[in-house]
Amino acid sequence: MSWRALARKAIGALALIGAGCAVDNSLSGSVGELFSLEVSKVEVSRDVEALQINYFLNRDQSIDLVAGVTVAIGDQNMHDGTKFALQGEYPPGHQRTTVVHLASGEPVRLLPPVKQGDMQISKNGNPGDQMKGNFSMSFGTGGDLGDGRTLVGSFSATVRDGGFGP
């Protein structure tokens, strides 16, 4: 085997190893052509009706909400390994998933309805517990920006109580 062939195999093996070690809190996708998908902190909030994953970027004296992903989960039996669709409505007339972007000094930008996508919860968590998961979605048309674009994310954070308790 030539040196070049061996080097190509080694690089390929490293790429496969790297692909299996996804970063816990990251965003990628074609919406990155519209705004930065760099993340410095992730917060996860949950109640019986909704799950919200907020990706923040600390920019010295300002903080951007890179992506705020809110998903209606009231009809989901959440457990380790749960996988569910992000598109569609729940209940009728209300999108199952909404995504917003808010850069410091700019108005809130609503991304279009999710055309297709799914989320997988690899480690379920209630408030105070660790939750891990990932998602991928493509957007339809509408909203303020992002028509036809994609967003992919992974998250790992201690769940905050998103309820309206006393």
C-alpha cells in the first residue's frame, strides 16, 4: 500500500471517529449563511406542555439568542430514546415547533414553520436533571428569514422548570 493511500485511510478513520463524537451543545445548518451559529451557552426549560432549548452567544457586552427552539410536547411520552416529529401543528392552528433568532440590538426574527424534522432525546430529564438530545429540521416558507434553510443542533444541559407554579 502506498504512503498516500495509507494517509487517506488514516484521515478517513479520523473523520469517522470525529463524526461519532458530536459536540454536546452545537448548531449547524444552512441558516448559518444568514447569522452566526456559534454558541457559548445552552439552557433547557421544560414543563408538561413544552420543551424550550435556547442557544446563546456571549459577545462581550451583549448576549445573542442564536436560536430559541420551542416544541409542544404535551402529547409525547418522553423517555430516554424518544424520537418525534417537529413539523405540523399541535393543537390545530398552532405550530408544534417555533424557532426564533434575536441578535442584540435587532428585532426578534421568527424562522418559517418547520417543513420536516425530528428530535431525539437520548437522556430525558425533569427539572433539576440533565437532558441530552439532538434535532434536525428544514424550514418551509414564511417567517422573517430562513425560507428553505436547515438547522441542526445538539444539546446537553440541566433542565430548568418552565412551569408557572406558585
